[in-house]
Amino acid sequence: MPGEESTAELQAAGLQQLEQESAAAGEQLRATVAQGEQLLVSLQAALSNIHTAQLEMQKIAADQFIDAYTGANTL
């Protein structure tokens, strides 16, 4: 029966194509996840820099407040 062989061959070819598409989608997903992880590292570094700068500004403000109210700047 030629119709059954043809159908089996078509199914096998379709399955092979789906497997190839799945593999390609898997690779794309892995690349996207890796890119997302790199972005996360960059964002964490930026947030750390912002936090450090805020702490430094708070220290400067506190030092200025102390100097202003303890008379450290007056003679």
C-alpha cells in the first residue's frame, strides 16, 4: 500500500522537522537566558553603586550637620 508508506514517511519527516525546530528554539532560549543573566549582573552592579553613593552622600550630610551645630567651623 503506497499510501501508508507515504504517510509514514511524511510523519517521520514532519517529526524530524519538529525536532530541529525544537532544538533551535532551545538554543535561542539558552542564549536569551544567558543574556538575561548578564543584564541582571549589570543591574545589580548599578544598584550597588547607587547604594554606595547614597551612603556617601548621607555621611557628608551628617558631617556637615555635625559641623554646623557643634561650632566646628567657628573660631
